[in-house]
Amino acid sequence: MSNVYHVTYVKHLASIAQKGLTPRSSANFSGYAAHSRGKVFLCEKNGVNFWMSRLWDQAESNSDDPIEDGLLPVVVKVTVLPQSTLEDDLLGSKDSAHKAYFVEEDVPAAGLQVWTGDRWDRISSQAAKTIVSQARERTEYLEEDGETYYYYDPDTFYPF
């Protein structure tokens, strides 16, 4: 197997840089709480778009400005992970229509990279700042009837 991927929000990158990917104590999505506990979720390349879309939809539902609130979905590439530790995530595979996995152990930060919009880079607080800066530059703010709206193309940080 080649690389696997994890989709998360940019606000989590500083913690991931320090601790790696750690098994969840709660769910990112409603309805997944019991399924998510104690797991790190991963997918193959062809499943990334589905999970990015799910996170983006959730971010827009929970925030008036997802970029400002750190709710910008980003893709983490897992380059070092013994294949024997991967377990099939049947629910994630069914929902995304693509192969999904989970592990029940920490994934060290040393084997992780994040897509910054134009290249893979090591995960760091600086990478998170670069991503947010690029997202702001690529966001168009519109005013209509005294309300400010934003337009942001979520494919900006889709690496494939």
C-alpha cells in the first residue's frame, strides 16, 4: 500500500506537530461518537475529497467564517505507518464509497506531511499559518444588503 491520508482542520495542526495523530476521545461528526472513540481515521487517496467535503460542510454549518475559526479542512499525508496496524473502517468505507481505515494507536508526527496548497510540507505551526494566509488571499468577501458574505473554493487545498 502507498500512502494513506487523514483529513482534519487547520486549527489542529499545531497539536499534531507536537503529538502526532492521536486516537479520538470524541467524534467530529454526529452519529459517529461510539464508532470514533479511540481511533485515528485514514483513507486512500480517492477518499480524500469525500472527507474534505464532509468537514467543509460541517465548518460552514458551525461558523460564519470557517477560515478565521480554524475550520479549514486540510489533508495530512501519512508516510510512515506499518501496514499491519491498519484496520478496515467498514462504516467510513461505506459512507465515502472508498477504502477507509483506522488505527488505535498514535501516529508519530515524524511520518506526517500536510498539503499547504502547492506542496507537501512537514506539519508545523508555520505550515498552519501559511495555509490560513493562502486561504485568506484566495477568499472573496462580498457585501449584499449590509451583510458580508465570503466565497471560498474548498478545492484550494485539495492536493489531487
